[in-house]
Amino acid sequence: MRKIQLVENEYYHIYNRGVDKRKVFLDDFDYQRFLKSMKEFNSKDPIGSLYEKGFKDKKNNLEAKLPKIIEIVCYCLNPNHYHFILKQLKERGIEKFMQRIGTGYTKYFNQKYKRSGSLFQGTFKSVRIKPNAFFYLSAYVNCNCEVHGIAKAEIYRWSSYSDYLGKTKYGLCDKQVVMSEFRGGEDYKKFAKENVEVMREKKEFEKILLE
């Protein structure tokens, strides 16, 4: 159990990286598998493994609609680390969600690449988001691949940014809390672009967002 308990109906910046800064996503299927975990493990009751759930859904010819324990606002999966903005809906919701995807993905990764041991660097990091930093942090997370010089955010497939711009509809995120403050995708794009440039030039700005 975490020393500081996360609170319901509050927003948190959640992030972690591979142990020894190693890559945790080595091909497209790894990214897809992690995204599927984010969708399927967001439920009040445990679902077992993704294989077990898929088998049950196929047998029943439906996809169970279980109450969510967290709300995903935005995310970015980079080769050796990830960032989320999550809202906790149920008691210990974030803790349960992160434990499930961390354990499930590590098991998958170790089996696929014939390795053993921890994949991520300890327990995930969590920072309660201050209201005055919320929208800036959404740009930081959505465009994190560009902040780190990995790829242009607009063409990167493993973040929620394209959903915010209206180019895709993956349905994984609740965008309303962010987009309610903007006139649309182009308005948010302008805001994000301006702030990503600042974030890349001024590393102390990144430190503020992570505190």
C-alpha cells in the first residue's frame, strides 16, 4: 500500500519508466497490448487475464460493461516510459489499475522476450495536479514524445493527442475536462504547440510539472 493515499475525484499525473531506463515497448504489438490493458483493466471487479476476458466475451458474444475505477484523461507511451493523467473514481482505483496493468504487461513482456524480473522502475510515481497546471500538463502528456524529441506529436500513434485533435476516436480518454476550455481541436493544437516549444527549451518547466 502506498504511503500517501490517492483521493477520489482528484486528478493525478502518473508516470514510470523501464528498469535501468530500458525500453519497455519494442514493437507495435507491445504498444497495442499495453493500450488494451489500459482499457480492459479499468473495472471495479478483477477480470483475470486479458486472455481469460477475451475468451469469456467471445463465449458470451458480448463485452461486459463494468464500472470504471479511474478516468483516463490523456496518455503517452514512449519507448522506455509512459505518462498518464488519471482521475480516481473509486477508493484505491489508481493503485489497483496501475498494479493490474503493470503486472499483466510485465508477465506478457517477459514471456514474449524470454526474460524474468521487474520491468518497471519500482512503484509508479504520482503527483496530484494543481488546478493552475492542469491544462499545461495535458499538453505535456499528450505531446510528451515531442518534448523528448522522439517524434512529432501529431503523427505519433501511441498518445491521445490525435484524439484531442479530432483525427481519431479511440474512446479511451475523457477529453471533456480539457476540451471544455477550448474552441475545438485547432485551438487546443495551438495551445499545445506553443507550450511544447517552451517545455523543450526550458527543462525547469518540466521539473515544475513533475513536482
